[in-house]
Amino acid sequence: MVNAYRPPRANHRLRPSAAVYRRRRIAAGLLGLLLVIGLALSAISLVGGGGSKGGSVSPATTLKSVTTTTTKLGPATFVAVGDTELGNSPNLPANPAAILAPVVSALKAPIVFANLEGTMTTGSSSKCASGSTNCYAFSVPPSYAKVMADAGFNVVNSANNHSHDFGEQGVSDTSAALTGASIKQTGLPGQIAVSDDHGTKVATIGFAPYSNVNNLLDLATAKALITKAKTLAPLVVVYMHAGAEGATATHVTGQEETYFGENRGNSKAFAHAAVDAGADLVIGSGPHVVRGMEWYQGKLIAYSLGNFANFQNFASVGTMSISAILRVTLSATGVFASGTLTSVLLSSTGQPAIDSTGQAASLMNQLSAADFGSAAATIGPNGSITPPASP
């Protein structure tokens, strides 16, 4: 019998063998792997900056890790002088810039401070209008702010007994003049000047024994202001206009001092309280003579830098002609790094000049030892300032 051929049914499908299934699974797997590799290489090309020319990805391209760095704050250098007044209208120098010219080289620093003993105003209504005796009112034109700025000053204090010599007009005119010359001001109630030395901020606060400025007699408020300053800058410098005046007022008594019936404060008690509240450096003037330097809690206190410039305003003889320029460098955490004292002598007209004989350094070294004993700063003939040896 012959077998007849039967064609398959129209809906019949040939089932592939097991080997075919395995080959298909392997091919699908390889295709998926190639797809993943392609996506990864595309991502690397985008992150790494692209591949080779023509759109292909270079096999050398790798992902670059991102690193961060923390900037370490450096030290700050602070230069300070004492009471400064470049004249008194209408008795003014023909060339005010010439008054400071002999000492400009010693003022070069990122932060340069002076106590502004008077006002910068054209106002004519002074506190001495009544003709009272022993009354002094100081003013220079507002243009003198630029004279001080050109000499290097960029921070001044107005907490003293002459900031209000010409009333509120004198106060506002002075502030406007200083602002116009890019000089920061401190000393008026609540006023803190914040400066910068290559990234390290320094807050300066001025105090005097008067209620119309930052009042050093109000110790609680003063300490609170110093604490506030510490939140604005890692370094705080406190200035105090304190103590009796005159040729014989060279010693720090540790007691309340008076002058013409005014309570001029206890400069030692105030300076120690300022350090306890967070001050890293305390400087002073006001007695119109230099005083000694003390170390307290590792911080330097310079009790008075004397007169610095006073064109025909104060007597400039004997101890009242001896002045100084203080330079201190502190670490960003307030540790004393270095300090020098440049001796200055005032002429009979009140013009400062560098004193190569070092009279201020010698006198302040003697006063420091006499007033502070083992806590005294040692000031060398070359002006170097050294803390006491560790016990």
C-alpha cells in the first residue's frame, strides 16, 4: 500500500526544539548586556567631558571624584595709636597731610586704629559757648577724614569726652565724613566696627565713661556688647578712653580715677572685665601720657598710648611728648603671635615723628614692671613685646 502525503493543517505551527530555545535565551542575554554597557559608556562620556572625535567614547574616560577644601583663617594684624586731633578750627595747619607724613611708614597694616579726639564738622555751636572755664571743644573740617584715610587709618573711635563737642550736628557730620572716607567708626552707643584682614574678621568696640557713648561705667551693658561682638567676628579688640589726665598720670592705680570732678573709671577693672567677656586685645588712651602694658588671661592690655597728634591743642613737653604706635598680630583664635612698639616723639606743635632713641619703649617697660610685676609685658629697646615666662 502506498502512503499518501497529507499537508499540514493551516493553523498548525512547528514547535522549535530545546536547543533553539537555549540559543534564543543566550542571544537575548547578550543583547541586554550590550545595551547596559552602551548606556554606561554614554553616561561616562557625559560626565567625563565627552569621548573621541566623531561621537565614539574613549576607553580611557573615567569618572572624576569631587573634593572639597576648608579655608583656614590666617592671623590678623592690628595697628593702634592714641589721641588724634589734626587741629582745631579756625587754628588749622596749612597742610594737614604733612602732620602725619613722618609716621605714615609705621602705620601700614590691614587694620589701623586711632582715637578721634574731637569732631569733623563745620558747626559753630559748641559746648563751650557759655564761656565756662576749663572747657575745650575740638573740630576740624569734614575733609580731614580723607587726610586720615590717606595716612592709613580705617577704624576710629568716638567714645571720648570730645565726640559731642558740637552737639548732635557735630556727631552726625563726623559720622558722615568718616563714612565718606571709608573709615569705620566705633564708640557711639551700640556701635561695633567690623574689619577684615585677609578673611579673618576683627570687631573693634570703643568705650568711655560717658552715657552718650558706649559707657565703660555701665559694666553689664559693656560686657553684653563685647559678647555680641564675639558673634560678629572671631577676634575682638576693645578700646578704652579712661583714667586721669596729665604729666603725672602715667601709672595705672587699679582704683577709680577722677579728673576735673569726673569719674574717669577704673581702667584695670574694666580691662580685665573686657577680657573675661571675650576681648582678645585691649588698648587705651585718654590720660595724654603713655602707661604700662599688662598680660591678663594670656591677653595683652596696653593701658595708654598717649597723644599721637594734636596740632597746637595740648602741651607737648616732658612725658606728654612721648607717644607710641602699637602693632599686634593675633592668630585667628586670638592667640598673641607678635607685637612691637614704635616710639614716637611729638614736636612742640604736636606733630608726631619716629623716635630712634626709643623713649616710649623704655618708659612703658619701666611702668609695666612697676605697675604689674610678674604680669608685666617686657618691652625691649627695639620695641619688641614679650609676654611673661610661663611659671
